[in-house]
Amino acid sequence: MIGASAKDGGDGMSQDGNKGALEDKVFVLLLVLVSLAFAWILLPFYSAVLWGVILALVFAPVQRWFNARLPNQPNAAAFLTLLFIVGIVLIPVAVTTASIVNEATTLYENIQSGDLDLGAFLQRFLDSLPNWALNVLHKFGVTDVADMQARVISLLAEGSQFFATQAILVGQGTANVLLGVAIMLYLLYFLLRDGAKLSQTVIKAVPLAGEYKDALFHKIAVVVRAMVKGTILVAVVQGFLGGLIFWALGIHAPVLWGVVMAFLSLLPAVGASIVWFPVAVYLIATGAIGKGLILIAFGAGVIGLVDNLLRPYLVGKDTALPDYVVLLSTLGGIALLGLNGLVVGPLIAALFIAVWDIAARAEGDEDKAAQSAPAGAHTAPEDEA
């Protein structure tokens, strides 16, 4: 009887354990499904949500500064931080976008109408080159002015037409753009005000050990700040300086070329020099030697040094992402997500590295625990039996 009772008790405990395990699995499944459904609902405005979170994370120090000077007034501090972000981020972006669209549309119209005679520019450039340079170009088959003109016109026309098309699409989708900005600002206000509490809630909900959880969220915060401050901000500064020197030297469409340089500055091993250096060579070859030398000096001495001086100060060494990982993840992110990929691509790459680092660390901890355990510890139950 006693054995039967023990057996029944054991079966009851086993059934309770199985039931509890099943309930845990069902709850996890429900949690995943509800989370996916919520993400699906937010999908139409994922850009607004993404940049709202990014801006809240980047400008958290500004929010803390206002909180320190406005104690017990979180609403006022969040509102002032929001105005600060609008003034130094949104308004300049809107003005620059309008200038880009205007210059790109004008360039496209000049190419279409023939006002921009690329053949004359190319012929003048070739005529100014020495014989050895012409021989080198001839070997590569790039001395045919008509062929070169057709290729350059095709390239510029496609790029300019793209910007012109985007301008039309932006005009047609103004309501959606304004709605997205409104949602982002609305969400940003609450993230600035309640960001600390929300982040603690999210961190507590993640089922990881404390040290691994801290390492993961620290990596996320570092990468986002590094991408915005150390990559996007540096690119903006380089693009601004490049556009400024182009404007000072009287080069056509300085804002457009400045944005191109800023975009190329986002990519490691590419940089803004791929734009300003060929222009400087063209200026020197066509007789504008002073302008060409000024552009080279400014490009190498000012634009080039921005990356070397400003990026380490803003980023530091916390990201620990190799340049090739940043390049591939940035290009992949842009190809899949457009502008959002500038941050999402490197962020996913950083999370990939961080998660595998945590897994390796956990495996190492288990190996150390196994090595430090007494040699006969696993035989203790048999000895006791």
C-alpha cells in the first residue's frame, strides 16, 4: 500500500510537472503570437517608431540636462527636449531635402534640354591631358567623347530622374509624410518623458541572466549612439563641408553634391573623396589650377581630417565592429530598408556579434564550472545509495 501510494504520489507530481511545462510552452507561444501581431499592427509606421526610439536614445542626455534644471517637471523637460530636436534635426533635414529636390530636378531638366553640354566638358578635359595620360585612357577605351558623353548622360539622367520622381512621390504622399512625422513626435515625447521607466520594464522582462542581459542592452545602446553620433553626424559634417567648398568654388549643385558626399561618407573605405577628388582633377586639367589645388587642400586637410578627429571622439572604441562588417551590414540594410537600413543594418550585425559573444561566454562559464567541480561529485548519489 505504501509503495502504491508513493507510486500514485510520484505519478501526481509527474502529471503536475508535465502540466506546468505545457502551460509554460502555451504561454510562450501566446507571447510570441501577440508580439508578432502587435508588430504587424505597427508595421505601416515602423519608420516613425524606429526613428522615435533612436532620437529618444540619442538625445537622452539632453533630456537629463533639462530634468536637472526642471526638477519635478518631466512634462516641461520632455517638451523642451522635443523642441530642441525639431530645431537642430527636423528643420535642417526638411530644408536640405527641399534644396536637393530642386537642384536634382534642375539638373535633369538641363540635361534633357541640352543646356548642359557634357560633350564640351569632356572634350576640354581630354584636350588638357598630357600624351601619357591620353595613352592610358586609350588603353581603357575611354577616349571616345561620344561614347563617354552617352554614358555620363545616361548615368546623370537616371540619378536626376530618380530624385525628380522622388520629389513627385513626396508631393503626392505629403499627407503620409506629415502623419509619420506627427506620430514620431508624439511617440518621441513620451519616450523622452518615460524612457527610463520603459527601458527598465523591457530589461526586466527579457529572460536572460543579469550579466548577459546587461551586456546585450549595453551593446544596443552603444551601437545606436555610435551610428547616429559617430557615423551619421560625421557624414553630415563632411557633406556640409564638401557642399560648402563646392559652393565657394562655384561648382554647380553644391547641395546635391554635398548630400552625395555625406552618403558616401557613411560607407567605410569609400568616403567623400570619391566625389571631390575627381572634381579637383578636372579643375586642374581644364586650367582652373587654383580652384583645383584649393579643393584638394580643403578636401584632404579639412574634410578628410573630420573622420579621423571627430569619429573617435564621438564613438570611442565601444562598438568593436570591424569596418568590413559595418560596410556589408550598412549596404545590406540600405538595400532592404532604405534610409532606415543605415541604423538597422549595423544594429543587427552588432546584435549578431553580441548574442554569439554571450553564447560563447556562457559556454565558457559552463566549462569552468565543470572543471572546478570535485572529481567525485558525480558519483555521490551512487555512494549514498
